[in-house]
Amino acid sequence: QVQLVESGGGLVQPGGSLRLSCRISGFTLEDVAMGWFRQAPGKAREAVSCIGVDGTTDYADSAKGRFLVSRNNDKNTVYLEMNGLNPDDAAVYYCATDWKSWCTAVGGTFEPTDYYWGQGTRVSVSF
């Protein structure tokens, strides 16, 4: 059974940091690219970052210089380290894969039905 389980969300003050994790099961992580997406209330889901099977990474402009995506295939886990968080980063964060080995969604359009999604983890940013 394929599962993606996100964790690590929470409440953080502006300027703070969080590290999100996405643990997968039911497939081989090293065979697929993994993306991080987010959706704020009333807004469309957007691609934040992605890491390909070769370790190539991609970031949305809003994430560049602040977020770092990584993967540990031995632990079946993908991470998103987020620094310098601000209220615009508040959203539910999802990890997902479209089963390709390269990144496709960041900076472009994507079809959510092409992806297998986790349940999400909420990130809140406020004093």
C-alpha cells in the first residue's frame, strides 16, 4: 500500500525555522522525484520544491535561499528545511510524487490528479 506521511509542521514565529519530513512506504523512493507543495486558505495549491532521483533540486522563487529539500533513500524519507519563515509561508504542506524521476511541477503548471499525495502537515507563522 502506497503511503506518504508528512510531519514536522506547527506554529513558529516569523523568522523561525521548521523541518518537514515525508516518510514513504509501498514504493522505492530512489526511483521517483518527490515534490513539496503547499496550499493556503483560499489559494491554489502551489509547488514549492522538488528533488529528482539524481539529487537535482528545484525551488519556487518564494522558497529560493530559504528552503532546502533533501532526501534519504535509506530512510525512505524526504525533508524540507524551511528558514526565515514569514506569514506568507503559512499553509498546509504536502509531499507528492507523479512517479517520474525528474522534477516537473515547480515553476510551471501541474495537474493534481497526476500526483499521489500525503495528508499534509500544517505550518502556521505568527507571534
